[in-house]
Amino acid sequence: MIQARRITIRELLAAQGDAAKMQLVAGEAGLDRYIDHPRMQKPSLAFAGFIENLSDYRLQVIGKTELSYLATRSPEEQRRVVDAVFDLRLAGVVITRNQQPPAIILEAARRTDTPLLLSEFPSSTFMTNMMLYLSHRLAPVVYQHGVYMDIFGLGVLITGSSGIGKSEVGLELICRGNRLIADDMVEFSRKSPTALVGRSPDTLRYHMEIRGLGILNIRDLYGAAAITDAKRLSLVVEMVPWDQVAAEDRVLGEESEIKILEVPIARVPIPIRTGRSLAILIEVATRNQLLKQRGIYSGEAFVQSLQERIQKGG
């Protein structure tokens, strides 16, 4: 399930007020309006009368250029365009370079309860820094069932049907020196078009549920070296019943991928059967993924070598 992200102006001011050198000058009643997109807008065209593409869920940034242009218009035109902009009930407006807002903008912000803030930074610096923060804060999030581990430096998500033994395998991997990130529920956020970062929800962090033993605190049992907070996802290992894997896949392996938040992630099915050491197999699958990231594909090299031998023999 994908969770929509948003941040109120109140939360933004509390989190970034000092870093962005921001202060509120009007519109306190609207501090609970929210932003749901990391990109900001500059209402240059809006001050020229074109407001169709102005988003009320993005932060609006007014710089020296916008104020200079506004000053060239007659008082009647200024009031008309400023009122049209603020009547949209914008999430928030920031005036940069610590410029004092014209009285007409102050009045419009107070009339519409629109949060109006000042920042000491120039527009380019403010927008660059704020977009970095908002891109992380508003990154799309999805929750996946499974056990998320840091194995040899790669983020590995272990999935499978309920009761198949994911947590027990995760515990064995911890005993072998690997690190737990999350058990049962994993929160993934898309930090870039090709990167997913996974972590545990706060309420479950550092804990595992093992049937027969109950809830275990891995940090208390094994120490700080056995846990880590977040990792980029590199591999999905799916535990599947033995009879659900085709014969050819048992020999050559199955090259496939799964998309999470539209990011393709390598997927490896691990057939489970009595007597197999799943922890070792998952470690080997992770090592093999490390080789693939270096451009080394063992299965393809074997098939190519075999085909060459067959052709020579013919």
C-alpha cells in the first residue's frame, strides 16, 4: 500500500525554520495547510495575470525579480493580481532575501490566512536547500511484509508466505554476523528514480517475532553491531516451496525482477526443503548479486561456454 506524503507549514517551520532562516510574518491561522510536492513555484506569471497552473499544494517563492515586476504595475493591477493569487488559499508563501513584503501582500496573506514567511537566503539558495529537504521528506512510501537485512553491505528483503520461516532465517543470518534492519513490516521510500531505501517503522525497530519465543529485542540480545537503521534495497529473496520451482530454474536459476514504487529490483527465488541451509543460500545469492553489479554473470558465462563446446563438438 502506497502512503501519500505531506507536510504542514507548521511542521516545515519547526523542522527547517533555523536552517532556512525563516520566520513567520503573517497568516498564523493557516499553518496547518500542507505541501504534498517537493518542487516549489515562483508566481512570476501569476503576477502577470496567468494563474491557471499555480498549485495551492506547493510552496510559493517570491524573490527580488517578482517584487520588482509587481512594483511596475499600477496599484489597481497590483491589488487585482495579488488578490487573485492569494484567493487560491495557497499552502504557504516565502519571500526571500529578507525583503519586507509590500503592504498589499501582507493584507492579502492576513485576509486569506495564508502563511507568509521571510527567509534571509536568496531565492536560488533557498529553493535548492528546501527542495533537498522536501524530496526526502515527501518521498513516496510503501510498506512490504518481510524481513529486511544488511548482508555484505547490500539491503536484502526476504519475502514469502506467512509462517514459511522468514524470521527464523533472519535470526540465523544475524547469528552469522549480518545485521537486522526490519522484521515483519518494512517501510520503503523512493529517494531517486532508481533508489529505494528501507527502514523499520518506529514501533517495530530492533525487534523480531519468533514463534515459540515471542518478541525479541535484537539490539539487547546481540548488541549494536547486529542492527542498522536503513539501507538501499538491492535484492529481493523470495522463499518458495520446493515443488513450485521449475526444473530448469533449479539448475540455471531464474533471472527476474520485481518493481516496488516503479523501481526495478533483482529477485531471486529460494526453494525451501528440509535439510537446506537457507541462511547460507541467501548469503550466496547476495554474493552473486554483488558479482552481477560488477558485470559478472556466472550462469550466463556457463551457458555460453557450454554452447561453444557443443558447437566445437559438432
